[in-house]
Amino acid sequence: MFSIYILTYNEETEIAACIESALLSDDVVVVDSLSSDRTVEVAQRYPVRVVQHQFESHGQQRTWMLQSVPVKHEWVYILEADERMTPELFQECLTAMQSQDYIGYYVAERVMFLGQWIRRSTQYPRYQMRLFRRDQVWFDDYGHTEREVCNGPTGFLKETYPHYTCGKGLSRWIDKHNRYSSDEAQETLKQLETGTVKWQDLFFGASEVERRRALKDLSLRLPFRPLIRFFYMYFLLGGLLDGRAGFAWCTLQAFYEYLILLKAWEIKHLPPPVVSENSVLAIAEPTEIDSVTVN
């Protein structure tokens, strides 16, 4: 058996379905980033443990979780609230963890958008580190998200998990990616100044993960990135075969790239905004969320 961590922040509309899919395990822990909605209240209706911790970044939250939140089993699986465990994936995880060859496994996501799986325009299969030995994997920050650091060889599972990336509506998606683009703009500038393109990984990478990351590093250096991304996803990957959902997805991703470019330009060329004394005092005053006990 393996334990399942579920990461949440303001997920009251998603958390019930996520937990119900995870209850195939006998040890489920919800790690909440001090939600201001009913996420914790809903989660506490189920036979799971709930802990809260102030969110700093995706990488730090995961590493804190692995180091500070004890679980029953050596192997763990990470779910986010808009993802689901499936019985087929659960059984493959049970089988895979018996092997002595790997300390962790990547699992591909199936992006569900506008009521359907958009397979082509989402670069399927896109793998994420999900199942691993708790003492052999930790996470660093990368842009708005995280990258795993693995202390040993890793493998790939055949089964996939559904990811309801727009389950809370387009407004939530746009708001979330507006915030993400600020972090991505910082990472873009950092990579352009100090990073390099790993050409060998781009063409001869041992896995989809290595090739995808090398392609991302290359894309940061291309002119007209938003247009190139739309063309690549919609025509080269076959997003046009995903119908209306595919066109919408490719358009949103191109818009996201353009937002990153605009924010990177803003950071590089415009002075930072002036913070007034009244604003500083307002930030310093305690708020309701600051009073929540952190475990």
C-alpha cells in the first residue's frame, strides 16, 4: 500500500471528488495552504487527515510536506485537487512499487477541458513525478511550478490520471495563469541570463521529460513565441483535431506565453512600483488568514 497526499488551496468545489477517488488508499492526507473557502470543512467530512501550512512556493510546499507530515507507508503518491486517482492507476502503482529497480515513477496526465479529453494539443503524454519513495525525492522551484530532484533511477507508468484543469470555469483559469505568468516571467529572465539549451537532450533525451524541458529552454529564446506556440500546438501537434476545445486550449496557451513576455519586459524595463507608507502599514496589519494555526 502507499499513502496519498492531496495538495489544496481554495478547492471546495473539487476536493470531495478528489478525496473520494483517493480513498482506495488507507492513508490519505490533505495538505492545505490556508484556504479561505470551505476546503478544510469539506475535507474533514472524510476519513482523512488534514494539515495546514502557509504556502511559500510549489517546490517548498511539497518538500515541507514530505519532510514534516508523517505517513503510514514508505511509498507516496501526490494528487492535486483537480486531479483524480483511478482504480486502474492505483493497481499499477501497487505493482510498480514492488520493483527494486526504481525509486519513483512518472505518470502522464489526461487534460480534461470543456468537457472532453484534449489529447493532441496538450502534448500528450506529459509526465509528472507522482509515485515515489518518500525519502528519495524532493522538489525545487522552477518558475510558477516545481521540479523534482530524484536520488535514484525513475520509471514510467502506463496508466494515466485525469486532470480537470478548468473544472472551476474559465475565469478561475485566467486568474490562476495571470498569477503564474509573473513567476514564469522571472524564470524566463533568469534562464536567458544564465541558462543554456541542452541540445543533446532536445534530440536524444532518454525520456519525454528530458526532451520537453530542453524544448522549453529553446522556446524561451525564439522570437514570436506566442505565435510559434499556437502554430506548434494547433498544427504540428494536431490540436485542430481536438475540435473546439483544442482551438480554445491552443489560443489560451498562446495568450499565456504573450502575458509572460509582457511581464518579463515590464520587469526588465520599467521601475518597480512605489509603495506608499499607508500601503506598508496595511500589509503589516494582521489579517484573518494570519491567525490560522499552522501545523
